[in-house]
Amino acid sequence: MAQAKRPKLRERDIQGMKFFEELVPMLERLHEVGCQRDKAGNRQLHFDEYCLLVLLFLYNPIVTSLRGIQQAGELKKVQRILGCGRASLGSLSESVSVFEPQRLIKVIEELGGKLQPLAKDPRLKELQQTLTLVDGSVLKVLPWLSQAMLQKPTDEHKVRLHAHFEVDRHVPTRIDVTGGTPRGEDDERAVMARSIEPDHLYAMDRGYAKFTLFNKIVAAGSSYVCRVRDNSAYEVLESRPLDEEDLEVGVVRDEIVRLTGTSKTEALPDHPVRIVTIKMTPHVKRGGNAGPGSDGFLRLITNRLDLPAWVIGLIFEYRWTIEVFFRFFKHVLGCRHLLSTQKQGIEIQVYMAIIACMLISLHTNRKPTLRTYEMICLYFAGWADEEELFAHIEKLQPNHS
């Protein structure tokens, strides 16, 4: 059955361009990126214009594809507000090869500097470091329908996102894009080792459990809380007493340990470590992507000897937040649909999705949620006016009764 033809985008379907006003000056500095080879000065689509069109795709539910972006670029209203001209579908598709996605990191850092902590958990006031969640997620890249029909997705048809998510500001501050095969330089631990910053506390799952990575984190002036495997080998040096709060959350052991490693060639931690063991519901592996089984105990390794055991457990509990973000990223922002199959194009879309989240936080002073995103989409599609949008935002304010 032939697919129904999408309705043509109209001027009245595009509004809310004031949302872009704060970002436009930041992106203007990227206007000439990729123009080095354009000696004749004929380039019609510039880096900053492409980024703004991608942001329009992320915010406007009517714009659902690269062809939709091309159609939006033909509208006088879009051209006037974004300062861009018409661009062919081929230009939108191929131009990403000359752009430099890494230049958007500075824009993300600048926007991040304007974000204030939204709702710092008072139970984590003793951290004195930025709590940062680290995890990865896979996106499928199947550019041709025939591939999707005739063969199963392989690592060659995927990209892996490696994200750093700050809990207090509730936004991702970094996402690295690598190939789908987690080996060598694309291994999640290798990517993490290249991303370490000082004064952070990194919360990670057991896929990141590597002693050399722990050593690099500590050497950089940061710390970590990481789940380790059930069969981790270590010698107990000291058993620490548990208080009532520890017992309430299921802590059964708090121990200073000496790790013995799994091979003679593996480097061991060069700093004191502890393992906090918490009773949990046993998980039985049932095949597929259900994850490894568990013996009913969560083992968390950390170099933070000063924090109560129950706080170590609370830090790891926050990891669900980054899972929620990935769901928001894929299912709400629409990033399951990649506008480009080129690495540069994927990175631009990922970075602009981070910027989209940051702009929502800046305009609402609250974390991005499905309801707020839906209201913004209704506004951009012309179904809600500015007064209704700001009424929704006002209801979100922390001091609203």
C-alpha cells in the first residue's frame, strides 16, 4: 500500500522562532566553518544555518525528516528569522561532510554556564564534586529499506552514544559518538578515559569497571562510584560498622578492600578503595538484551572513603536518570530518526539535541519533561499561543503554589 503523502509545510505551521533568539548569536561565529574550499564564495548553506534547521526539526512535530527541513527552509518566515536561504536536499545531505561538529561543544559549554542547579538533593550536599552519570546507548543506522528488510542490524549499522549527564542541572553536558563496535578506541572505557575532568564524581555501571580507568579518574582529581561484577576478587582489609540509615536501605557490608585482579598483567588500583554491598532483588538472565544475572547483591566500588555507605547507594540509584534521558532523547526528541548517516551529521544532530534540552531548561528553569516538550511542540506548530506557553511554564516554577 502506498504511503500517504505528507501535507506541505505552510507559513502558519511555523512559529515560536523567539525560542532561537538566544542561540543565534552563539552560532553565528560558526558561519564560515567549512567554507575554506569555497574559493568562489558560492556556498548557500552554512554551518550555523544547518544547525538552526536541525533545531527546528527537533522542536516542530510537523518537520519530521531531512526533506521536511528542506521544505521549511523554503518558507520566507524561516529564511527571515534564521537568516538562511533555500537549500537543496542534496546540499543538506552532503554539506555535513565539511562541517566541524566539535565546534558546537563550545556553544554547549557556554549554554551550560548559564544553567543553575535545578533541585540539588540535600542528601548529597557532602559530595563537593559534580555528580556526573556515565552511560552509553546504541542507535541503529539503516539508511536503505532493503537493508532493513533483507538483513539483521549489525554493528556496522549502528552508532554508539557515550553520554555524561550532570544530575544537579539535569542536562547532558557531553555525548561522544563512536562506531557500533565497542573495541579499541571505541570501547566505552577508552572513550571515558579521554573524557575525564577534575572535580567530578562519576557514577558508572559495571561495563566501566576497569582498574586503570579508576586510577586515571583519581589522578585527574575526581572520584567514582562503579558497580563491579558479582565474582570480583578482593581481600577485606577492614569491615566498617553500619548505622541505622545504612541498614534501612539494605546495606549489608561496608569494607575497605585490596583488589587482587583477574590477571597478572592487569594494573590494580593505586589508591585506597572500598566496596559497599547492598541487598537487592536477584536478577535472572533470560537471554536477549536483558543484561547479566545477579546473585541478589549490588557491589559498588568507590574511592570516596568519607561518605556514608547509604550515600554511596543513593549515588548509584541516580543512574536511572540517564536511562530516562536516553528515552527522552530517542523517543521524545525524535533522535531514533537520524537525519544523516555520516558521522559528522550524526554528531551535529546529537549536539543540537543537547542544546535543545538546555534551551528548555533555560526557558523553564526546570528539567525537560515530556509535558513541557509537548507544549513547546504545540507552540511551534501554531496550536498554542505564546500566552498559553508561558502560562504552562509559570506552573512549573518551584515557587508556584
